[in-house]
Amino acid sequence: MQDLNDMVFFAEVAERGGFAAAGRALGIPKSRLSRRVAELEARLGVQLLQRSTRQLSLTPAGELYLRHSIAMRDAAQAAAEAIAQVQTEPRGLVRISCPITLAQSGVGVLLSQFMLRYPAVRIEMRILNRAVDPIEEGIDLALRVRPVIEDSTTLVAKQFAAARGVLVASPDLLRRQGPVRTVEDLAGLDTVAQSAANGRVSWCLEGPGGARHTFQHEPRYLADDLLTLKFAVVEGVGASMLPDYMCKEDLEAGRLVEVLPGWGPPPGILHAVFPSRRALVPAIRKLIDFLAEHIGAGGFNLTL
């Protein structure tokens, strides 16, 4: 029977980019690691690593084998952590990915509160605006705001709340370029939006009674960051479509007003995606439950 430790050794060498770094992490001599990986390749009958004097790289077979090696290693770690922590407080490292705006609008605060509640938990958060593959990238919990998609049979989705997009503008902009009583009136407003091909943007709006309208426009201001766009909207540069959780306080304070209440884009779902096996780890299970408790249908509940 194959020694499963060889899969762990191979995964560490591949992820750390060399035998020396992996040996330091594992506390194993470099020569021993090199021998074990060579023996593994011989048993499998394929080359997993391309070796040169300067670097290591994975062969196609190595890339495939690495995915399974990481899954096996993580499953073993999860099992050990689950058993060790059955009767103890959550502990250990949790790796999270989160969109930038979501992190800035509430999740960052919630994670800080979670860590204060469970001081033995460590968190490593990657804040980025791209789709993350939890299995491929070693993420325990990937937060998303979009329709829930079943990624694979190995991933589980936990829905927290609907996230509504809101068409907003400053009162000053509406005084200058309004009023806006119908979707046709939107053509009279300056707009700001995220970057798009050829500088043209289409907003698909849904209204009362299932009505639909596509508003095509050429924004005055394009930016890839929603928080930057919100600053422009508050200052009166143009109207924009923003997540409700991002502009809630500005709406309540009167710095922004909703344009055409009842019209907006189809709602997204604020949810988490995670490998099913990782949900057995107490720290991850507690964090999922914590987020579900404090993210409500009306936005973030930060009264902890």
C-alpha cells in the first residue's frame, strides 16, 4: 500500500517551491525529501516535477496529483483538528477569501468580533474581487455576493442574506439634473460605474409587476473600485448602482437618495462556499454559524 506521507511530502515541496523550504517546514532533511519524492514518481510511473538547477515546476501529471495530495492532506488535518477540538474551544487557522467592498462594509468588523470571542482562532483573509476556487487555492471559506452556483460535489454553499443593488444619487445631482420619475428619465443623469468595454455600461433593472428595463449609458466616471465610485456619487458627480449594505448609512443620513424606488438589478445572494470536509473543523463551523447569526436580511447586524 502506498505511504500517504509521500503525498504530504510532495504537496509541501510543490507548494513551497523546493525541497529545502519544504524540509524546513516539515523538519525533514532535504535529501530525504528528494529521495521520497523520487521513489513516489517511480512507483507511479510518471514524472511529477521538472527539476532544474534554479527551480522546480510541476508536470501536467504533477498538477493533477497535487490537487489530490492537497485534498488528502487537508482532510487528514481536518479530521485531527475535529477530534482534538470536540471538547475544547475553536482554535487554529482559518483561511478566508472576501470581495473588497464586502470586507470594508461589514465582514472586517465581524471577523474582528469573532476573533475576540474565540482567541485561539487565527484568520488569514485574502481580499480580492475574483472568483476563488476553495479547493485549488486552499481556502476554507470563500465569501461571495452573486447567485449561488453549485461549483461541484465537493463544495457546500451556505446562504446568509439577499444583497440588493440600489440605484442612488446625491440630492444635489437630482436638483441639478432631475427629477427622475420614470426609467426613461435616467437618460438625463450623469452616471458613474465600474469599468466596461468601450466605456459603455448596461444596467438591467427590474421594477414593479415584473417590469424590466435595460439602461444603456456612457458614464462620466469609470473605476474598478466600488468604494471609490461611492465617493463620487456622494459628491454629486453622477448616479450609480451600489450594494445596499454599502450605502445604507449614507441613505439614512440623507447624503444619498434612492433613484426610482422599486427599480433595481436582480438581487444577489451573500453566501459562503467551502469544501464539505472543512465544515467538520470546529473553528470553521463556529465562524459559519457566527456569520449566519450576524448577517441578516436587512444587512449587517453589528450590534454584537
